[in-house]
Amino acid sequence: MTSTLYVLNGPNLNALGKREPGIYGGQTLADIEALCRAETDRLGYGLEFRQSNHEGFLVDWIHEAGERGAGIAINAGAYTHTSIALHDAIRAIKIPVVEVHLSNVHAREEFRHASRIAPAVKGVICGFGAQSYILALNALATITT
């Protein structure tokens, strides 16, 4: 059975390609999913790629991935900076989690500099656009084998 990597996306990421392309780039979430699928195929993993604007769905998916997955790459969007629930869900599972951001959050507004989930994850990758996801998948493949 193939191990599965989960890629979870939070609020407003469904608007990629339309929302502030100067910051987030012109690729849509479907474009990023296709890149991730090609990379997980190359790495020999399955892929569960999901997006929700609702925090509770993300918590449920983290728990599901903890039972079924090999690792999680999560772009929690604005929940990165506010969600103790996501932090606690990540701490409750035993698989590695990598925090992902398209933009360099440290070069943006002050409120984006703090992550509520960073203390619970294995590492953080930001600022490389869609390539941030590929870097996260490769990091997960390295630490889950």
C-alpha cells in the first residue's frame, strides 16, 4: 500500500490566481494541486489535497491524516496566525507536519510574522511561491522514510 501525504489548505486559498497575484502569484490552487500530484507520484506517495475556509474541517483532516497519512504539508492561510485549535490538532498526531506559505510572511505585515502552528510543526517553508509546496513534500519524503 502506498503511503499518502496530505496537503491541506486554509481560508482564501481557493481564490489563488485571482487574489493579490503580486503577492501570491498567478497559479490557481488547481495548478498547485497538479504540481503536488506530479511530485508525490515522482516520490512514490499518494496525495490527499484539500482546501477549506472552515477551521473545523482542517482540524478533522489533521486528525484523519494522523491516522491514515505519512505526513502533512499545511498552508493554514490566516489561521496560521490565530488558530490554537490547529496547533493542538497537530500536537495530537504523531506524523510530521510542515507549515507552508507561498509568500515570505516575515517580509509582510507585522501580524503575519507570528505563527500559532509553528511551535507544533517539524519545519516552516515560506516565500518560494508554489515551489514552497514541492519543497515541503520533499522534506516530508525525507523525514518519513
